[in-house]
Amino acid sequence: MDQTPVTPRLLFSNVPVDCRDEYLWLWVEARGYRVSSLRLIRDQVSGTSPSFAYVQLMNSGKIEEAVRFLDGQDLRGRKVQVARVAARLSA
């Protein structure tokens, strides 16, 4: 049985394609959630984001609260969708 630890993260979808990592980081933190890591998923050829990102919070105990609060908020003219996902950590 795999005993690899699982850490919860937020999955943001409908992120504007021109959104920068720093902007999303500051946007989340401005709403009261300290970020420990963030990864915008980008197309390897064009370098643009296909509109989703993974965000890990400093306080993983606030994941559910963050989902409820951030889901549906406006991010540069787009309503983001936020969900909780679990990611396996590499040993």
C-alpha cells in the first residue's frame, strides 16, 4: 500500500490566460490566504496559461474555507472556479 503523504491544494480554473504567477499569488494573499506555492499551468509552445493553476496554502487547515470564499470571485474579469484537490508528495 502506498504511504506517500497527500497534501491538499486548491485548483483554480477559468484563470485569465494572461495572468502572471505573481498576480495570482498576490490576489489570493490579498483575500487572507497565505500561499506557500503556486503553479500556473502553461502551454509549452505559446507560454500562455490554459486557464488553470494549483495553489498550496501555508495553512492547509484553511483549504475548505478558501474554496468557499474564493470560488466564483472575479479575477481580472473572469469568475474563477476553485476546488480542493489532493496531490501526492514525492519522497
